Amino acid sequence: MPSVLFSTPTNGGYVPTYETATGRKKKALYPNAGDIVRYYDLDGGKPNGQVLVGKITYIEEVRGSGKSNTSNQWTVEIVELEDVGDGYFAEYGFRQRSGKKSLRNLNEISPIAASFVRSEYAYKIPRNKEGLPTVRREQYDIDTYEGPLAYKTIDFEVVEADRETYDEFKGKLLRQTAIIAAGGALTAILLKGPQDAVAYIFGAAGGIFYLFFLYIKTDTIGSAEAKYGKSISNVRFAAPFLSFAFVAIFNMLLGEGSPMIGKTTMFSTITSDQFAATVVGFLTYRLPLLSRQISEMFSGGEELTLPGSAGIAMKLSKREGGEQVAGVLSSLKTVMLVSGPKAAGRTELVDRLIAECNDRFVRPNTIDRINDGANFERLENRNEILMVDGTGRYGITEKSIINTNTTAESAIVIDADVGSAQEISRVAGLRVIGVWVGLDATKKFEDRLKEQLATGALSIPDGETESAFLRTKVDEIVKDIEIGVLSGMFEFTILNDDVEQSVKELKEAAEYCFK
């Protein structure tokens, strides 16, 4: 079985050098996690296979290969990169990525001098005249390669200190478990009697047994005894069954004093109270861990983490000094996200806001389907288009939002349907101010849909009646309202019965972009 050696790019430590044919000394080229490499897919229909570009995720040693076969001593896991054109290779989406992994021997891959281009979120790969990737060398320096950890600078004093801390923690956890178990046994005697107390003691002993063999596994991880430690530690899973068995044997030894006279099968001689006491006793080992986490949390060692914006607000409130809080907020791009169901009139409100606020609010950068068709199609195929405007021509991406120029006195405003609003709200690096625009009755939505039909803004598809069309649209509106209510994305709600009043309310909500 291979053992994984996790590697990161070399940072310090001794790296061997060697002399080239010209007499110049050159640093050895060794693989690291994150390297971009060329490799071949043997099913590519070509003599060498299809040329692929990928990224190394980890390096592992093949046990039993020996020094005589150095080139096959190491294998690497590679995640394939997608060719997005113009020499750019990007990582696949999360769902596709798991199916793009493969293992190769170290001597089967070639390093590439790639550079990451942030504006493209892709790696720029040098290519030859045939359009194939140009490699730095055909192989890494595999003859002298000793593994990803061989050239690291290790502070053994820190390692020893960490080991001592770990050993101290193990001993303390076992002692605390034993002390709590003793207190629990006394409590069980006073409240339930000696028989349940004995069951609790057997359960607590099983918990300590489980913890001891768990330590065997953790102590041998990454060592030559890892396989042995894992096998031995599996005994811990028998701990709860052994606890129940000892309680059953105890009851059988009581003879006429047994709580379940007349039962002859060993595992039918445990009462429900004893079963509960044994389970509680077994779980006693978790109490020291829980108490330690709680004490660290309230003593400032760790922060209580709440989900979503509540967690962010709590963390910000614990920071010292307003400058730190301002620094965190200033690193985020402020976006006022105006959304709501169709026929609510949100587009008119956004247009009025932009026109009447003297450049304080700007629309995000867009990708033009007509003038930049190739790029638009590439982004669309990679599912990077977050939304497209009503004309179908202009698209918005995560990058286009982040790269929109704003100042301390301006913010981005986006008019988005409910589905697009959900996608935009998930973009990292944004401070989103959500505004929901709606109406207070479905009848009002239906009346506005009829007005749009009368003006030609909407048209009924061929073969569909007006009533069926309106019913479908109203159902879509109801679904949008459900999403809006349950999503928690929107801090402000505007019921757009009166346009002038709604514009005023939108401007008031917009001021929160600058607070």
C-alpha cells in the first residue's frame, strides 16, 4: 500500500545542484504539489497518446520499489486542466474535477513553466509551433529525488515541543476521563443503586479502552508502523460490546440477586436502566473534550462561529479598534442587489436610482455577446455567466463584478431576477445589500401582466390562451416570492404601489452601501 507524503512548494532547506555540460551549476528540478505538468492519455489515438496538461495534487511513495528503480519509486496524482483557448488552461468546476484525476509515475510527466493570469483565472502555457505545450525538461531530476520532505528545513525543537504537548494532552484526557467516571459512579450509586453504578463503570472502562486504542492509531500515522497501528486500533470498535458483555456476566454472577431471574441468554440479562448507564459511561470520555472546547471558546482561545452574516458581525464586533473593522469592510466590493418577481417594476426603480444619484451608483462591467462573442461563449460553456440582461446580449460574471471600478463614494447596483440574485449573492469578496421589490397581492401582479400584454411588452406564445399564460406567470411569481422570503438575502423590502414613494425608499436603502 502506498503512503502519502503531502508536499508543498519548496520553501527553504537544501536543494542539491549539479554541473551542466558547460560547467555551470544548476539547481536540481524536483516536483512539488501545485506544479503544472504535461502528461499523456494513452487512449488519445496517437503514438504517445493525447497530450494533457494538469496540476500535481500530491506525491506518494510506492512501497517496496527500492533505490534500484528510482524512476518508479514515486507516483503523482494529477488533476487535468481544461484547455480554454489561446494557450490558457483553467481548473474544471468542482463537480467535474473529481472525474479528472489520474495517477502517473514520476518519470511519465514533464514540468511546464506556467504562469497564473489572475485576469483570466487560468494558467498561461507556453506552446511550440504545433500548438503543443513546451516543457522545461522532459523529466524531473528523478535520479536524486528523495521525496517531497527531503529538502525541507525542519525545526526539531518545535517538533519535540509539539510531541510533548500532545503526550501531555493524551495523559490529561485519560486522567480527566477516569476522574469524571469515578464521580459518575458515585452519583449512580446514590441515585440508582449499585447495580446501575457497576454498569456505568463497565461503560466508562470501555470508553477508556476505546480512547487508548485510538491513540495507537494516531501515534503511528505517517510512520512505518502505520498499517500495524491501524489494524490494532480497530479493536476499539469492540469496546461497547465488551462493556455490555461484562455487565451481562455481572448480572449472571449475582445468581438469585440478578435483576432478571430466569433469563439464560447472556445478552438478555441487561435491564434497560443498565443499558442506559453503560451507554452514558462509555460516552464519558467525550466530556473532557467538550468541556475543553467550551472553556477555550469563552476564554478567547477560539471564537464561537455562527453561520452567515451573523457570524461575520460577531467576529467584527470582537475586533479591537474601528480601523480593523474598516479595513475588513474596505476589502469587499459593495453591491446593492435589487431583485424581485417579474412585473414588480424593479427595473424602472433601478434606472431612476442611477439617473438621479449623480454617478453614486454604477452598473457592473459586462461581457458583450456580439462584440466579444468568443469570450462570451467560452465563459458560458464554463458556467461562469451569472446572469444575462433582458436583451440576451450582455452577461455578468464574478470577475466582471469584482473588476468594476468604484470609489469610496460609489457602489455597484445590479437589477437581477431571483435566480440570478442567488448566484450573485454567493460570489466571494462582495458586501451585498439586498433589496426586494414586490407587490402586496397576486391580483396586482396579474393586473400588471395584463398591462404588459396590452402594451406589447409581453406576448402570448402560439397555441396558448391568455388565461393559461397568466396562470403560468403568476405561478412563477409565487415561486420567486417563496425563494425571496426564505433566502435571507434581502435586508429591505419595497412594495412598489407608488413609483415615487418606491424610488424614495430605494434611495434610503441605498445609503446603507456607504455605512
